[in-house]
Amino acid sequence: MRNIKLKKPSLAFWHNPRFRYGSLSTALLCVAIALLIALNGLFTAMEKKYGWRVDCSFNSITSHSEGTETLLAALDTPVHIYALYERGNEDLLLFELLDRYAAASPLVTWEQAPLSLNPALVSRFTGTTADNAITKDSLIVHCEKTDRFRVLDANDFITLSIDYDAGSWAYDSLTYESSITSAIAYVTRETIPVVHMVQGHDELDANTTAALEELLLSNHFDVRYGTLSAMSLDPADLLVFMAPVRDLTDTELTIVTDFAARGGALLFACDYSDPIRSMPNYQALLRSYGFLPREGVVVAAKEDKQSYFEGNRTVLLPQMQPTDATFDLMLNGTTTVLLSTARAFEMPDSTDPQLTVTPMLLSGEGSYLRSLTTGSASLTKQAGDPDGPFPLALEAYRFSETGDVSRAVIIGSSAALTSEYYYSMTHAQEFIIRIMEYLLNSAASDLHIMARTAVRPGLSAEALTLGSLLLVAIPLAVVGAALLILYPRRHR
């Protein structure tokens, strides 16, 4: 019988043992691994360069807002950022946000520069105040063209709020983006605003206002003290009256009104004990902006415990109102301000079409005015005491005959501007800087960048529903995949 040779069935090339078990398979595996590593490196570089990475965080902490994108689009000078974080101690969310800044504008660059490896940065960027001191885990935002810089640390990235139930402070929001964007806006600014602190009328002196001066210097305002007759005023400057108790002369009043008519801005601190009635020129200046001081000290209602601090009904926690100056503060939740022994103001009649006046801070419901000049030191409400709520701070702007706009703010407690204790306990510093920016019409003040929630919100009923569905869907998906694989092999 004739031998018949059976032909071996042909195997697919990927089933060939040479490819499956030999040196060729090892080489192909190495090539595949190298290709995957190269692709990973390529996509990582592209993510950094073009900001392709998707922000999946619950608070979108590494995403840009429209305000930042607008500023970066208009940027015309390079800005370099030094991240002074040690290796292994990086703030990954902050670094990813910096990557997005660099991706959004070729003029923004950054590098990680640990202080242990770059000690020369301390001497190169020496701050004039403690707030500008360079420490580890901070950022230095620098513009070589203007030779200005700003140092940002954890205090600039976190805001606190009062937990009234617990009687303590709690982390409220993260302000990475707003702080960095504001710093970029500052270091690229062409001119530095000048704040003139008026002297010569027994105002608060330089020693009393030292904390305010330090705050302004650390935020890069130029602070100068002097008498009105010796000042060289520019309409781009700011004139500050810190609770004067002696009247302006006619000549000084003319200097101030001429300054205001050219678009100059003014800030007034007005304590309840200031003798406004015996200062007709100063009173006329206040009234020209619709600021009408009332006599007496504001006392909070005893039952309204959220309107005063630690049982002291003359240390007020006023309600912030939405205005041009306070809009960003309310957006970011930085609204806690303390006013001690505060003076109240009246709202003017709206009879002047050139003037607009808006309350910034209001006392609580049930508050009242108590006169302490009648020989009685009692804070108990008496018959005839005016009822609140009262404006405790006002903002105003007036159009002059030349079309210039003069802005003004008055606040009924100088301690709110000068107390380091209040600085540490409240959002007084943010409030002061925002007022300065409003008065000087600073470009950086209109960014409207919302702070991000610092703490993940608790689960809601809707969130539980989604979680329950996922708990059921994931095991079912695994079972379904197993059936798809095992069903063709059921007869083996």
C-alpha cells in the first residue's frame, strides 16, 4: 500500500515557537516596552507643554479660570517662577497648576529650585518685610524686566473661616490660582501705586499704623507720610486720613478737593470718638462723598450672637455687602472682619447724579447706637437710641466736571485697618488690600477668580445613589467579561 504523507496544518505566524519562546520574542518584547516608555514620555511632555491633562479633582484645583486666561493672553513680558520645594516634598497639585500656566503662555516658565540646592535665591530676592521673607515650600514670582518679585507661601494659598458651632477656625478654601495670577499681574505692572498717609492733624502716627504700613509694603505699595502742604500729589496716588482730630485748614481743603477733582482717591478711617462736629472743613470733605458720620458707638443685639465677637457687643462681626470693592472677597469667602467700638454712617439722599454711594459693611439686626458722651457708660439700650442695622463702611465714586472719577472709602473703626491682632484672626488683610486696589482702580483687582473648596463635601443622597449603582455594576461587568472569555471554551 502506498504511503501517504499527511501535510501538517499550517500555524499562524504568531503561534510559531520561534516567535513565542525564542530570542526573537524577547527582542520584540523589549522593543514593545521601549516603545511604550517612549510614548509615555512623549505624552507626558505634550501634557506639560500643551496642558492636555484632564483635571479630575473634585474642586478643579488645577484648572484655569477666565480671569487667568485673559491676563496670560495679554502678557507681554517674561515671568519666571521658582518653586522652593525639596525633592520628595513637592505639592503635586501646585506643580500641575504651574504646568498649566506654562502651557497657557510661552512667557511664563517655572522650575523646582530647592533652597538647600539654591541658597543664593535668598540673597537675590531679599524681602523688605517679614511677609516677604523667603522660606522653603514657597514660590518666588519674578519679572526680570521690572525687577520685581513676590513671595507666596502656604498663608497665601489657604483661607480660613470661623466655625461658629465649634468656636474655632477651619480650613475654608484654596487660592492657588488667584494668588499666583495676582502675583504675575503685580510683577509685570508698569508703575507702583503711592499711598500718602496724611499727618498734621493728630492722626494716628507712624508707630500706630506700623502694621498697616508693613502690610502695604509687603503687597508692594509705596507708603509715604507727610503734611498736605508738603505732598506732591499725582491723581494716580491714594490719600489716607487715619482718624484726624483737628480740622483741615482752608488751604489744605483746597489741596484735597483739587486732587479729587483730577481723579484722586481717598481713604478715611473714622473712630466714634473723633470730634467730627468741631471739624467743619473735614466734615465738608466727607459730605462731598456722601459720608455722613453719626454720633455714638454701635452696639450689637445681645441675642444676635453671630454679629459680635466673644460676648463683647461693641466688637462687631459686620455683614459684608456686594460692592465693587467687596465682590472678589465674597466670591472667595474672605468676608470675616472685626470692627471694635465702631461709628455708624447715614445713607445720603440720592439727589446728586454725579455721586454713587454703596454700603460695604452693615451691623446686625437689632443693633443700636449708644451715646457715651452723656456721662453714662452703660451699653444697655435706652429710650431714643436709634435702631440698626447701620452702614459701618461705605464706598463711593464721584464724576468730576472734567469726566475724571474720584473714588473714596470710609470705615468706622481705625483698628480694623491697624490691628495686628485682627490681621491674624480675620480676613482684615485681604479686606484692606482689596480696598486699596479698588481705590487705585488696579487692573489686578478685576480678575474675579473663585477660590476652590479646600475640603471635599460630604456625601449626599444623590451621591449615595450613584455609589450604589457602581457597587452593583462593577461586579456584573466582571462576570460578563468572564462569560465572554469562557463561553467559547465550554467544551474543552
